[in-house]
Amino acid sequence: MTKIIDKCIFYILGWILLFLYGLDFYSIVVLLGALIFSALYYLWEDKHYSWILPLMIGVCCFIHPSFLAFLPLAVYDVYGKRAYWLTVFLALPFIWNIFLCDGLFLFAVAIGVLMAVILKKRYEEHQKIDALYRLQRDQSQEISMLLTRQNKDLIIQKDYEVQLAILTERNRIAREIHDHAGHGLSSSLLQVGALIAINQQVNMQEPLLNLKMTLTEALDAIRTNVHDMKDDALDLEVAVKKIMNAYPQYQIDFAYDVMNLNNIQLKYTIIAIVKEAIHNTYKHSDATKIDILLREQPVFYQLIIKDNGSQSTIQGNGMGLKNMRDRVEQYKGYINFKTEAGFEIFITIPKEEK
């Protein structure tokens, strides 16, 4: 906008200089010619043939001195460009007409040329400052977005670690109950059984049997609760949904059909794979939709994760995909990556032999 205002100023100045020179038949031609040349140069200034227009103005100044009125406008257009010879060339018509025109007119033209140089320098400095400001603004926004994403990742990681710590503690408590209380009750049952075997008093027989039944029920209850604590300590479906909720920008469809998966380590492996897959989509793809399928087959578990990205840049040898492959191979499973119509991860993990 500043450049257009400056050019308008020099166009008005050209009018004033024409009055100083004296209006004649050529004045309309000069006005229209200067306006056309300047407008075309504004549109073509990035073209390699744009130097033709100021060259034509210079030639016109040789033909008729009234064109000198718009010499400052031409100097403003070409000054500071790589073709410095054009600026020098535009000075030649001024020298050529030194003895042909009125001194006041030439003096006003010279002042106009000086103003053109000053305003063009000011414009270029403003452009440099503006470009620097835009660069710093973009860098600041990029850093802000990066920090926001890292902060989000840290929050997700923290929540995951807290949940993992809670589950680990629950497993430790279950193990302690099983090892100590369970073994103590087992030992008590053995002792009661021995007492029943050697007891000779008829009136003690029923109390001992009742005691044995009570201890048996308590031991069965402890075993059942410990088993439930270990099995329910990590709800795989809930854990996957928590990961999905951390990425609200995606439409995620989750199909879960698993009834018998008690291996806690395998659950953690599946969670880690799902988390890594969604995070890779977030970093490398322009996808808007993700499909997750976790299904139990008669002899294996099946996990399929697919997005609809059109420009996935995930490479098969990336660190994240390598970690997935290592986790799957740990259970003698199979993993395959496809890049047709999005990015797809296909995984099968065989069930443990009973």
C-alpha cells in the first residue's frame, strides 16, 4: 500500500511539473503514457522484461522534454533494482535537456528525482523490517505450537505413567496377599486337617470341620479376589479409549471384540502400539479419520489401525515402527505396514498355548 501511495505522489508531482513546463498537445499523451508505463511496471516488476518500460520512458524524454515531468516516477520504479544501469540511463535525458528547458522546471525535476530516491530507500527499509517481523512472528508461532504439542505429550505421558504406577501397586498388593495371607490360610488348613485326623474327642469333631470350612471359604475368596485384581487391574478397552480421547481432532472409530486376554504384559504392548500409531499419524500425516480394530480370533489376537491420510511420510524403518515390530515379534506375532489409501498397520499375535 505504501508503494502505491508513493507512486500517486509522484504522478501528482508530474502534473505540477507539466504546468511548469507549459501545457500543450503532448501533455495528454505524456499523462497517459506515464500512467500506463508505471502501471505496467507495477504488474511486471518481477518479470525479466520489466526493464523495457523505464527504458521507453527515457527514450521518450529524449524525444520530447515534457516527459521529464514523470522522470521521478520512473526513477522511483527502477531505483534499488538489480538493473542499476537503468537508473544511470534515466539521468541521461536530464543532462540532454539541460540547455533546452527552463531552469526552474529542471530544478523541480531534480528535486523530484531526489525525493524518489529517498522514498524508495525508506520503502525498501520498511520492507526489510516487515519481512524480519513476519519471520520472527512465524518462528514465535512455530515455537508456541511446538511447546503446546510437547506439553500435551508430557501430560499424556504423565497420566499414562500415573496409571501404570497405580496398576503396578495393585499387582504388588495382590501378590503380597497371595504370598502371605494365602499361604498362611493354606498352612492353617493343613494344620486343621491334621487336628481332625488325630482328634479323638467326638465333641471337637464338628467345630474342627466348621473351622476347616471357614478357612477354605476364606482361602477361596482371597484367591478369587487376587485373580480378579490382576485380571481387572488393566481394562484394555478403557485404556485405548483414554488414548483416543487425547486426540479430539480425529474421528476415531474403535471396534473392540476381546473376551479372554489375561496377559497383563500383552495388554501393555497393545496399548503402547496404539499410542505410537496415533502419535505417528499426528506427526506425519494429514489424516482426519482413524479406524482401530481389536478382535479375538480362535487362535490369535488381531489389531488393525488405519488412517485416511493422503500424504503420509511415515517410513517403514522409522524408530516408532521399529519399536512396534520388536514388540510384536516378542510374542512371535506378525506385523505389516501398508500405504495404499492412507497408512495401515496390520498385526496378529498368537494366543499362548495352554
